[in-house]
Amino acid sequence: EQSATGKNSFCHVTHFRLTCSMRFLHRPKIRGIMLTKIFTHVYRGQFCFAWRCVSQHAGQRLDVAGIYPPIATPFTHRGNVDYQSLDKNLQKYGSIPFRGLVVQGSNGEYPYLTMEERIDVVRRVRGTLPTSKLLMAGSGCESTRATIEMSESMAKAGADCVLVVTPCFYRGRMNSRALIHHYTQVADSSPVPIVLYSVPANTLLELPVDAVVQLSQHPNIVGIKDSGGDITRISLIVYKTRSQDFQVLAGSAGFLMAAYAVGAVGGVCALANVLGQQVCELAKLCTSGQWDKAKELQYRLIEPNMA
């Protein structure tokens, strides 16, 4: 039997060999065919141990409970990112008790940014945001490979976790099996935890509950932001993932109290960009069981949330 030190040493060496082999496998002509041969003849079962070491390291559970504003990306009149205005916004957010910020969510208009701009904005926010605040960065792309690369880049830029929206261009083929495969590949490769993102108003695609339940078992998938507003669905996700360390975030302040009532742990709320103190107060009332006061505040937030 190997000692603990021996196992760690073996894991590092094997992971290095695995990385080299995977780079070799990226050459188009040998994908698939050579995969089994390399793992069988080089690792002979030891690959499973190495992968388990890597997965456990990547799968450290992150607590994402709390309120996050999905921050806007300011632009100049020429269409460039206005970093000066971004810095001013970040200073204002600093006085509000947010759990963290979501960067490059739908509210950040990430489809209109280049890949370099998306990463630069994350880096700029991380440079200002205190380390006690979480930076959740939207890394979703249409392809699995692009999403993996973007997730890795955003992690290097300082993201604590990544928010991965459902790919939707070929939504007619995006069934549970395809989505589970996509998210599993991303979660296997991401150096930071994954938060699933279902936003049917923008994608015309809702991440199926059965897919969420299966993905909740992955050690590197820690939760979901659900923006659909269906409280029955949110309740079902909370109930069916109750045996997992999996957290649900409401995707709007319009149903934040209802989501808390059925077991959600926070929200990514666009309204928090302008009424951050009030949204955080609503969360505090819900988590402390002051439901009558929470109901009154929720009523007051519905109209501005719809504006």
C-alpha cells in the first residue's frame, strides 16, 4: 500500500501525465480511438485514482447563499467598455451588504462583448471587489469547448465561481441528455465551482428538472440560478436535491420571498442594482422568519421590479 505522501506524489505525477496525454488527444486524427489504448496501457486502472483526486480538489463546495446584483456593463458612446463608469458603480455597490456580484450575466450584456472584453471586465471587478465578496462570472458559450475555455480564463481573472447559461442556438436538440453531457464536461474541467443558469425568457429553453437533479450530484456543481419564476418548479428542485449540498438562487426580486419560502438561499436580482439595500433587507427578513414584514416589503418591490 502507498503512504499518504506516496499517493499525493502519484496523483501529481499521474495528473501531469494525464494532462500531457489529453493535449496529445486533442489532435483530430486520434480522438476516440487512442483514448482507450492510452488509458489502458499507460495507466492500467490508475487513471481512475488520479481523476478522483482531481475531482475532489475541484469539487470543494462553495456556499453561494445571499443576494447578488447582476451588474450592468457600461459602454462609451463608441461602444467600448466604459471602465471609469464601471469603477464608479463598483464603489456604490461596496456600501451595500451583497454576498457578491454577478459579472457577465444577462444584465451585463455579455453577448455584445468580445471574449477579451468579457475576461477584462471580470479582472477589473476582481481588482476592486474585496476578497470577502464572491465574484460569480458568466462563462456560458454556445459550445462546450468554448465554455470550458471561458471558465478557465475567468477563473484565472479572479472569479470564485462561474455561472453557466444553457446553450440555446440549437435548442431543439438541447434535451436533458445533451445538457447533462455539456454541463458535466464543463464541471469536470472547471477550476472553480459551477452554478447552473436557466433563463428561458432569453434562451427560450428551460433546464429540465431531471437534468438539474442529476447534475446536482456532481461535486463541482454547487447550485442553480433559476430565472423562470415558476415557484412550483423551484420547490421541486429544492425538494429533489435536498440530499445534495446544492443551493437554489432566485433569478428575480419579483419572486424572491416566494423562493425563500420554499427553500431557496438567495437571489441574483437585477433590481438590486438600484434598490440593493431593500433587496438585501427582504432577504434578511426571510432568513430570520419575519414573514409578515417580508410580505409587505415584497409587495413594494414588485412594481419597480417590473419597470
